[in-house]
Amino acid sequence: MPLKIHWSQGRYLGISLLFLGVMGLIQALIVIPFGQYAVDVGSLYVLILIPIVSTILLTYSAQVLYASYAKSPKKRQIRGKAWIVKIREFLHRELIRPLFITIVSFLVIFFIFYGIFSGLVSVYSFVIAENIGAIGVLLISVILEKRIVPPEHK
């Protein structure tokens, strides 16, 4: 992590809890109902424990992206049509951008890998898609962190 932020102190505790809550809502409103009703995963342990771990991993990914955007010196000026500028300005806010990148990349990876492994038993395909989605978001956040933060000058 390029920026040493103490996530358990001050305003960063609130930001960390915000990230944790949003990622928990994504798991509770999208992934768990998908596993319970669309896929018919019968194991409650799989539907509860696997999304909890994924929530923690997604929260950490959002924290890494938040810290890297906080360290980044680049501030781009947004141009274009009025409604496109408003959407881009909303997505470029310091709290929204890490959440948006993390949520969209997780959902895309999750549903792609669920489609790839849909020939397996529903429990196995759900667990594989959830784990690969969370690990893939971690990899994406680390790659984006390296691209966002310039190398330190010696």
C-alpha cells in the first residue's frame, strides 16, 4: 500500500465501515439471493460464510483503491456533454470511484465465472465463482494501485 492510513482511527474508520457496509449490501442484495433463488444452492453454510469472506476481501480492495487515489497527484478536467459530465463527476468522487470499480469488477467476474462453471453442481459453481470474483478484484485493485500511484523518487 503506497499510503499508510490507519484504518482503525479517525475518519478512516468511518470510511472503512462505509466500504464494509456497501460490500455487505452487495452480497446480501445480489449474490446471496442469486445463490438462494436463481441457482438453488441448498447449503446455508455456503450462502453465509463464503459471502462474509468475500465482503472482507472486497472491503480491503476498496480501501486499497481509496488510498491509491488519495495519493495520486493527477486531477483531470472532465469535458463532454452536460449529462455525461455530471455522471463522470459523480463517479470521480473520492468515495464513489473505489466502490464503483470494486462492485462492477466483482459482479462481472462473478457472473462470467459462474457461467463458465455452470455445468458443475450448483454449490460448487457458486463457491468457485464467488472465490474467483473476490480474488480477481484483489488482483485488479493491486494492478490499478500500481498504475495510479507514480513511483517514488529516490
